[in-house]
Amino acid sequence: MYKNLATALRAACVSALAGAVFITFPAVSQTPAGAKPPAPAPAQPVKAGFVYVSPITEAGWTRQHDEGRKAVEAALGAQVQTTFVENVAEGADAERVIRDLAATGHQIIFTPSFGYMEPTLKVAQDYPNVKFESITGYKTAPNVAAANARYYEGRYLAGIAAGRMSKTGVAGYVAGFPIPEVLQGINAFTLGMRSVNPQATVKVVWINVWFDPPKERDAAMVLFNQDVDVMAFHTGSTAVMAAAQERGKMAVAYHSDMRKAGPDAQIIAVTHQWGRYYTDRVRAVQNGTWKSGNLWGGVREGLIRVGDFGPKVPPAVQQEVLAAQKAVGAGQLQPFRAGAKAPVRDNEGHEVIPAGQALTDAQILQMNWLVEGVQGRITR
């Protein structure tokens, strides 16, 4: 509709102006002789919007993205103006908030939740001059880029630490939804554990929600009653870490450093570092070089980092994990590569990675199985 209207208006203007003679005059300076020309008007700051799926808490998924927003402000200062809206449900609410940000002059909008992907694409069609960043999404458009992190790389490294620290050889895993990203994390964590303890097992509980602290805590407590002495999780709060602290157990922090919630419980943290990426994308809008694309970065790109070791972790284990992190960053260690002589099998006995081979990115992105050593099933 708008395209046809614009075409009609252009045609009308051409018709009305046909045969007209245009006279141009040399520009006349308005600056008095000897006076300095006026300074150019300062460039307007880029308006960047952020939409968060949960409240901003002391740690977790949303906290890391808000730290990324703050990093943009620190790097660009007066050249940027940021806005955020927290605790926005996926679906109709997300579309409303994203649309409001686009309508109020934001030139770039970051939407960091998988469930925001479709609402982002829908709004982007109506605002072709606004740039959108679908974080954890995979669909793109001329004004919609997608970006995600190889979280599984950090999970594998955390699995090494868990395998070294666990006395029972049994880990727990509180998981949100059985999407490929979560399955990648469970499998990589298990493979990391079994790389140092081949008999290690991982028990999974699905809670079918990303952020529900009471539900996260209850799931952790159930697992701690089943010989689990170290816990991992793919949820949005610090509840699992707090439960580990309460029970005198161990846990792997996810998204952010959670030592405030579990000063004795935390053995390691897998953190997501979005500041550099967000800053680079806002700069690209500022200088007119922004382009759509699809980034999937990990340790090498600085999006994933492990560290923040707790007091219980011996220096030798810390050094082992950090050396493995360097190997992952250099491409020398791939979590989803089978040994030269032994294939990787799923927990139903099927071969999923042939001996000596590694999964392709396409195979990792479509992961729909649980690796041998995981006690649990994929619930749909």
C-alpha cells in the first residue's frame, strides 16, 4: 500500500514539474568578514533499545544483557542513548514493546530471547529503517540480524571442573525447555565430565520455564536427594546456586558470576559477554556500516568465558580448565568431536558422532538427542 502511494506521488510530482526551469544561485555566506564559521551541530546520539524477558536481577541471563547495555554506554558516552524494558513476556507483549521502541525513534533494538524472534521480524517489516538484533534467534531480514553464542563450549569446560570436583560422580541439571541450545549444553557438560571421569552421569529435570525461582529451587532440591553433589542449570535466576549453598553442595553458575548467591557452592561460572558485540553493532548504526548477518560466536570471539572459580577448586583443576579454554579458543579442542577409536553414542545406544569425526555447525544447531551418560528423556 505505502509503496504504491509513494510511486503515485512521485509520478504526480514528475508530471507537475515537467518543463519547469530551475535556476540555481551561488551560495551566499552569512558569516561576517573575519568571523569564525559556526561550529557544526553535534551529531544526535544513537537511540538503542533493549527488551528483556525477565526482571533484572543480581545475576543471570537478563543481568548479562544489561551489563552489555551498560558497556555500550561506557564505550560511546554521549554518542548513545539507551532504553530498556524488563520482564516482557514472549508473544503479544513483546511485539507491543518492540513496536513502541521502533515508533519512538530508536534506531537499533536488541531483543535477547528466542521467543522474541517472530515478534521482532513482524515489527521489522513495518519499520524498514530501524535495525533489529534478534539475540538467540536464527531468522534474518535486510534490517534484522541474528546473533547467538556457543554456550556449549563453556558447558564442556564447566563439565571438566564438575568431573574433577564431584565425589559421587553424579551431577544434576535443571533445564528450561528441550530446544537444541539446551540439549547442546547438557550434552557438552556431560562430555566434559566424562572426559575426566568416564563413569560420570548427569540427571536432568525439565521445568518448562526460563525464569521461575521457586520452581528452579524445587527441581534442584529433588536432584540433591538423588546422590547429586554438583549441579548445572539452564534457567534464568540464581535459585539453583542458592539451593546448592543451602544444601552444602556444589554448582556451576550460568550466565553470570553467582558467588554472591553461593559463595561456598560455586565451583566455576560460564559467563556471557555481550558488551563488545552490542557496542560494535551500535557503532555500525552510527557510522552507517550496519549490515544484517548471523553471528554464532564462542570462546574465540570473546562471547563465552569460564572462570570465577570458587574457594573449593584446587589450583591444578583451575589450570586444567583454563588450559582447555585456550585450546577451545584456538580450535584445538572441539566438544562435539569423537575420539579416534570410539564413537559418541546417545543415551539410547545410537551412534551420533562417528569415531574421529566432529559434528558440523548445522548438526549442532539441530541437536535432538541426549548423550550417553545423561539420565533423562527429551520431553515435548
